[in-house]
Amino acid sequence: MSIFFNFFKLSVITLFFLFGFRTYSQENKKNQIEDIFIWKMSDELKLSAAEEKQFSEIYRKLNQKKSNLQNELVQLSYELRNNPTRNRKEISTIVKKFKKASADYSELNMIEINKMHTLLGDKRFLEYNAIKQDINSKLKNMLVGDDLNRAKNLSSGTTRKLPPPQIIEEK
């Protein structure tokens, strides 16, 4: 019963996610997805109201920082294409900024780990990571479709054997 209920909840979340994508602006979509994620985590981890509030604040702040850094990285990536007449010194400055933004982005993962571990404790922290992985995998499967499942089957050796190739002769 619980597997069915979890599948049903994920299906509802997925449908909400897909329909929400079409009807709201980019920022509303982002907030909506964050809200669903926070609700899912709160429900699965059985967070108290105070814990949910802290979790929500941490998650939203980190997502905002990640979004800002992603935008900066994209902008820096295309700096040379947008202005190809830059000199060596300017290019070097752009590379340094890109490296710093990349390092800051990577550091956010450790900040998330530390803050979530402090809030959730050992057991719920590990559950948080497992749920997050499940959600990411299911979203990727939805976006990629059957291609990912076919790749898994090929790598696991559970594919059916094909008949030998037929030789066709032209006359």
C-alpha cells in the first residue's frame, strides 16, 4: 500500500510539475518546484513545523545562490563570443572570474551538506540525500524517456538476443 501511495504522490507531483511549467512565469515555476520539493521532504522526513521552516529557509537561500552563480557562469562562458576583440589581460580576468564562480558553486554543495546535516541529524540527512537522488533520477527518466532505460538494460546484460544478420543479394 505504501509503495502505491508513494507512486501516487510522485505522479501527482510530476503532473503538477508538468502543468505548472506551462502556465506560470519562470520565477513562479521555480518557486512552485521549490514548494513541492520542500513539501515532499517535509512529508518524507516528518519534519516539525520549526524544522520545516528552517529547512525551507536553508533550501531557498542555497537555491538562490546557485541560481545566481549559474547565471554568472553562463554569462562568463559567453564573454569572449559576445566581444571577440578582447585583449589577453581581459581574457585572463574573465578566466579568473570563471574559476572563482565555479569554486563558489562547488562550495555551495559543502555548505548544503553541512547545514542540512546539522538540521536533520545523521539518519534523516542520509534519507534526505536518498530522496533527492530518487527525485533527480525520476525527473531525468521523464525527460530522457526510454533511452535511459534501454541504456541500463544494455549495460546490465538483460537484453534479448537478436537474430543473426541476413545477407541480401541484389540481382
